[in-house]
Amino acid sequence: MTTTAGGNSAFHNFANDFVHITDPNERRRLALEKIDNADFGWYHIRAILVAGVGFFTDAYDIFAINIGVTMLAYVYYGNSKLPTNTDTALKVATSAGTVIGQLGFGIIADIIGRKRVYGIELMIIIFATLCQALSGNSAALDVIGALIFWRVIMGIGIGGDYPLSSIITSEFSTTKWRGAIMGAVFANQGWGQLGAGLVALIATAGFKNSLKDADTIAMCGAECVNAIDKMWRILVGFGAVPACVALYFRLTIPETPRFTFEVSREIEKGAADIEKYINGYYGDAKQAEISALKEISTSGELQVPKASWSDFRSHFSQWKYNKYLIGTAGSWFLLDIAVYGLGLNNSTILAAIGYAGQSNVYTNIYNTCVGNLILICAGGIPGYWFGVATIDTVGRKPLQIAGFVLLTILFCIIGFAYHKLSGHALLALYVLCMLFQNWGPNTTTFIVPGECFPTRYRSSAHGISAAAGKVGAIIAQSAIAPLRSRGCPNGSCWLNHVMEIFALFMLLGVFCSLLIPETKRETLENLNARLHDEPLLGSSSSASEGSADKGNDLEV
């Protein structure tokens, strides 16, 4: 055995850690154990910030367009509301692009690696966001058509962020707090919604003098319209700022060691990348460091199944494996129907608390911003962080099932007692729905697909699951949403029945959740062995730590 010189307490000589290991399977196990057993540190916080930017931008955009449509209506339609079809098209466009991005980037990341595509989706988001902010009318194409096109493109970037950020975070996280770390990444959606509301509020206050004298829409003259036109462009364009800040860090991350080991099958590079990561350094290991490990002779072959299309079809054609994909995709599909449908209540809720329907242009836009901020701060943001705090102790499956049960009850109350509820009662129920959807299935449907599938197909399976969710969102926005005005074109007289439909979807979500496994505090390799019958090489303390949780998995 030949050791290499150098190394101290600050700069660990990791090559010597593996100098005595000749079995590539044992070397892989020991290297991954370093990540699984690592204490929570700065590198985990950095990963949360870098990965969370995409979800900040995703939520920022969705929240911004909900406020932006009011501004667009004033500028281009001389009204406080866009035509229903136009409003729906603007919102569905992003979801349609997201489906493409989730499937496409999810599959590509399993073929060529996470690192080689991570950052590209953020560049797409930045480019499309800036193009939206600079869109305008022309003889050939009006501004709404241009916005719809660029929102589809932006959606592709947003969609790519779902599987990539989830998988990269999962594969770099310590086992004990993996759920909390992934949940914290996803919880950036709450900050994105808050950020969009604050930017809209600041922009509105900044142009107050141009808006305050317009007591009616008819009184909103050239100066007023020009001010609102600037406001929506500022609101949309600002969404690119945090993405620009994080772009460098995404482009320079190392490949995840699990992909390097199990798909690329580069044992030495995976081991070197792990050591650099857990010692707080960014980027790939240097070639000299990898070469030092390559000088150590190895014997035997890596006992990890190779990825191929035929293997993918064969693996997921078996019920004992595909039930997990059905569970994750089905749960996300059912949830997103209600998550996006819940927004149908926004105008009613805001009116109930006096933050909607004002005739003065400034007051109406200002109150819309403030009202939405109240709702997200009351239920949305707390729900995300309650989920982060409990996901690794209570577990993913109990939180998801409990969340679906509570949402079923809440939607039943809203639907069947709608006409008997006061405005404040409706507000309370709405906030509770936001709380329990985020402190439950909205978080767990993102986390579980990033843990319960084999490394070679983890990104593809997550992309399929997430895409199923966005298909549910499209159905909610384009098919179910129009039902609320059935029989009353200018009202929402069928909204109570729509809530009853959502209650049924939440009940179906309870049963669909029985198909997902419990994954808390169990290494990804242990999960592969338990759920997909892959060989578990050696043993580790972190793997055995999760064995006690196997009983939580209800086999179907």
C-alpha cells in the first residue's frame, strides 16, 4: 500500500482514507457512508440555498401572475379582470411547459448526469422571464400571445428544476436530516410567494401618485396606464434576479457521487468528490486527487445494475416496483388538482376580509397585494416549515395520509356548508387548507420520489411523478375551474360543488398514498435494497438506523 504525502486538519488527505481498499463495492460503501453519516453543516445550507432558488422562482412566478393579470387587464383591456379564456391561458401556459421540462430534464439527468444539465434549466427561466418583461403589442402578435409563448418556455425551465433539485439534494444529504433538507429546498416556494407580493406592493406604492386619482377604471388615463404597464413588467422581470445570483453555483456543482458510482461507474471520482464536498469545498475534485485514488489497485466489479431502456421497462412492469411510481405520481396528480383549484377561492376570500373589489385603481391593486400576503403568511409559509420540522420524526407517509384526510374534511365543510359560512369562517377554513396541504402532501409528494427509486432511474421517476402533478394542475385550471360559473356567467354560484369535487380527489389521495413507502432516516442504498431488491453491500450504522422504520411501510 502506497500513501500520499500532505494533508492537515484543514485540508484532509482523503486519498489515504481509501489506500487499503481494493474492493470497489466496499470503497463505494465507505465513501457513501461519509455523506450519510455527516453532521448537518454549512455545505447542507449552501445546497438548500442553491437548489431552493428554482422553487423560489417557480412560486414567485405563479404568485406574480395572479397579481399581474389585474395589472394587464387595466392596461390592455380597460377592466379590472381579464377575459376568462385569456386569464386561463396565461396560467395554464406555465403548467404545460412545466410538464415538458419535468419529463425531459428528468430523463436526460439519468442518461448524461445531474451536473451536465443543472443550471441549464435556470438559464431558460432567466431568459424567458426577461423576454416576458420586455413583451409588447405589435401588428402581428399581441402582448398576451407573446406572454403565453414565453410562459411555456419558462415552464420548461421550471419543470426541469423539480427532478434535478430534488435528486441532487437527496443524493448529497445526510440520512438523518435528508427529509428536512429536501423540505427546506421546497419551502422556498413560500418565500417566493412572499417575495412576489412584496415586489408588487413596493411597485404599487412607488407609482401611487399616478394611480390614486383614478377612482374608476374610466378615470385611469395615459399616465395611470403607463404606470401600471411599468408595474407588471417590474413585477415579472424581478423574478430573474435571484436566479442570476445562483446560476454560478449550479454550473459548478460536482456530479452527485451516487450517479458517479452507479451510472458512470467511476469509483475514484465519486470518492474524491465526496471528500471535497463534506470538507466544505465546492465543485469537482481535481484530477490529481482522482489520480491518487486510481493508483490504488482494485479487484472485482461494481455490483450495481446497469441502466438501459429494456431494464427500465422490465423493472417498472412489475407490480412490486411500479406500485411506488403509481403511488407517487397518483398522489401528486390528485393533490395538485386541489392545490391549484384552491386558488379559485382567492377573490371570495379577499372580498370577505375587505381586500378586493374596490373601484379606485390604486386601492384595488394595493389591497390585492396586501390581501394575498396575508393569506400566504397565515397558512402557506407556516405549513411549509411545520413540514420541515416534522418530516424526519413523524415520517413522510403519516404526514401525507393525515394531510389528505384533513383536506378531505375541510373541502367537505367548505362545499356542503358553503352558503351557511360567514366570510371569516371561510377565511379560517381557507387558511387551514393552505396549512395542511403544505404541512403534508404538498411537501411529501416532492420528497418521496427523490428517495424511493433506484439511482439509475431516480430522476426519471421523479420527473414522471411531478409531471403527473402538473397535469392535475392543468385539469384544475382549464376543466374544473370553468364549472364554478356554471349557470351564472358573471359569478361563482357553482363554487360549492367544485369544492365537493375537490373533496373527492383528496379522499382518493388517501388511498393512493397507501402505495408509497416510508423512507425516513434510511439510506438510499438501504431503500434500494428493501424496495427494489438491489444488493446491499456491507452494512452501516445509518442503514441499520432506518430498519426500525420498515414496519411503517404498508405493503399493498
